[in-house]
Amino acid sequence: MAMYELLIKNGWLVDPVGGRNGRYDLAIERRRVAAVGTDINPDNAGQTYNAEGALVLPGLIDTHVHLSPASQAVGFHMLARAGVTTCLDCAGPVEEIIKGMGAYGCGLNVAVLNQLTPEGTLSGPDASREEVAAYVEKSLENGAYGIKLLGGHHPLSPETTAAAVETAHDFGCYAAFHCGTTKNGSNLNGMLEATALAGSNPLHICHVNAYCRGLTHGSPVEETRIALQALAEHPHLVSESHMGPYNACWARLNGEGKPRSHVVRTWLRVKGYGENAEGLLDAARDGYMRVQKEYPSEVVYLEPAEGVAHLKQARFQAHISFPVNRRSTAFLCAAEKDEQDRFFVTALSTDGGGIPRNFLLSHGLSLVKFDALTLSEFVHKTAVAPARMLGLPRKGHLTEGADADVVVVDPERQRALATIAEGKIIMMDGLIMGSGGKLITTDRGAKHLEGLGISVLKADLPGSLFCNASQLLGVNS
């Protein structure tokens, strides 16, 4: 009788937590890592995967993705193909993620942050503390892991923003912030304001690179230097950055015919386009703004003429992107470290999922080839640190007893060959093989989700890096 359900043999295993960086075999049994060795007998395994010439890494954990609305639910499959096994959805709502998991679930572990927006989930930009608290409590009861402030797109007042961060802390839940308020936009000033509004409360600063586009100080590199220094001065905050050249926004219009997203307004205005429907069409026609469209297996960017037609057909209910993320800032946010050899930005993310920029492997391993990161550092920023951020002690590493979340990677083509979540192969050579999934939640939401028949994973948020960010150690600690 086989001792192991699955044996991954002959791969180059990189696991900084276990202190391994070399040729090892990895045996899996009952959803956990059962053994790691240099020559495990394949006769003891029910199934053997030959990873000769491939990297064997902990499953990637993406701390910023979008899997809703329905047009982005295909992102479950896109993430699995990209080697991701666990992710943090940064908009929700959790009810929509549950629907998406029912249609596209492929075995991923997903934590959901419900969004706080004026004229959406709240009554307006100056919503009261009591209204914020009622929404946070309802979100947690429904299974959300916490809240996401979408200030860059849909700003709240500084007072309501600060109250939301403090309320999340009071409820003991996660909180992330696309920086920006009615006082400061989605730029460096907005990020600096966010660090002040957080006070001593824990907070996840989203996509640090997105605030360093030259809008406030003229130089994206100088803005990046200031942003990294601000993070160093607020060690109780966690953060992530991504490497995609395009941002992501909604093209939706408000009652006045203007884009609802303040980010969209900014990038139309910067290039001289009108902040209205015609401006959006002109920007798409010129190829400056890319329009996204969902197909059965993925979301893609359309060519200009197709983008214009899709915008009209969808009546501007479509996702769009502008080429505003600088390569210099992406590089610095991903690779720069302090004098203690600690990364300024906690994790690498993609802000992807249903947005076509799931670049952790393709762009992250390019940094390794450029000698900007070692392989161990890459794993640290895409698995170890993210697992600690989310309070998932059994994830992010491949030591015995860890959850068997693994990605097998072609190092030359920099893509996932196989994605394994809790011992089950959910993707092989681009083919989705998994189903269902788990929602990462708190004790407060577990009962509700289990009542719906949904598998849950209760995280240790009090013991997480989110709640104890100043304890972050170096890569080899």
C-alpha cells in the first residue's frame, strides 16, 4: 500500500523557511507535506510527478486580486494557471465571490475584503462611525475577512477613512487601503495621508507602486524613495506592490456623465481627454486606454477598434486600463531593502486575478534573472511573507506538516507547469483540473459559511504579520 498520495520527484526545491534550496523530492499525504528528501522511493507513492528541470516552490500567495463582479470570476482559472494557490480578493463582496467560486472554483483558498465606498456600501463620503461599524459587522458575519477602502477610485472623507481603519481594528479584522480621500487622491500625497490616518492601527497599504507616477513631485523615482521611507517610518503597516504596466479601473459613468472612478478622471485629464463618455471613447480609439473583455477561459485586452465597440455595446460597464505604472518604480518597490536587509514593501502582488496581469512568475522570475532578487527572496515575497500577512502559518513553506500548496515552474519560460492546492493538482499544463475552493475567514464568519456548505479556513489574524508587522524578519530568519 502506498505511503504517499503524490510524490514530486527530481525538482529544484526552494523553501527558505525549511532552509532548502536544491534538488529534493516532496511527498504529499492527506493534504499535507509528508516528507522532503533527496531520494524518496517512487514505489511508495500512488502518483509520481517528475519535475526534472523544474522549480518546486510553495504555492504562490497573491495579496491583491479581483475576482468580482461576474465578468472577472474567470480570474479563478487565471490565477491557478499562474501558479497561485491562495489569494486576497480586494473588493468583494463576499457574496459575489461565493457565486464566482461556484461557477469557476478550482481549489483556491480565497480571503475576501468587502469594499467601503460612498454611494455604494455607505451613504456618502462622510458616513458616520456607526454606519461604518454596522457595515463592517455585517460583512464579517457574512464571511468576509475584513474591509477594503477604495479611496483612490471612490474616496471617503479623511475622518470617515480614519474611523473605518479604527473600526476594523476594533472588530479584529483585516483592513486594506487603496490610498486616497476627498482631500488627497491616488498619489503619493494620498499614501502619506494614509499612514497618518492609520495612526497606530494595523493597515495594509495596497500597490505602493501606484502612488509613484510623478503626479505630485514630478519624478516617479523620487516619489518611490519618499514612499519607501514612509513605510520604514511606519513599521506596523504591511504593504505590497505589483509589476504590471497597466492599471485597472471601471469605465462606469455617474449621473452627470463623468467617470465614477477618480483615477479614470485623472488619467483622462493628464492626456487631455474629456472626463466623459466621449473622452473614454477617444482614449480607447487612440490606443491609450485599453478595454478589457471576458472570454470563457480568460480576460484579455482588446485592440482599439474592438475596445470602442465593446465600450458602446456594454454602455461603459466595462473594465479599462491605462499604461501609467512605471517600470522604474515597479523595480524599486519589488527589490529595495533597508540596512537590515529587510524589504521595504512586504510582498509582491499582481492586482490581477480577473485582470490580465498575473505576473508573479513571469515578471518576478525576471528579477531573479537580473540578480535583483535571489530565488529565496522571490519565494519570500510571493509565499512566506504573504502567508504571514494573512495569518496562515501552514502555508507559504514546504516543511513537513505544511499544507501541500505547491507550484511546479518552468524556469526558462517562467510559467507554471502544475499548481497543487492542499495536495490536489488543480492545474496541469494550462488545463484546469480542480473544483470548489475554501474561503479564508474569521471565527465570526465561519458558522455562516459552513451553513451554506462552503469549506472554510479560519486564519490566525491575531498572530499574523498584519497585526504584528514590526516583527517582520529578514528573508533567512
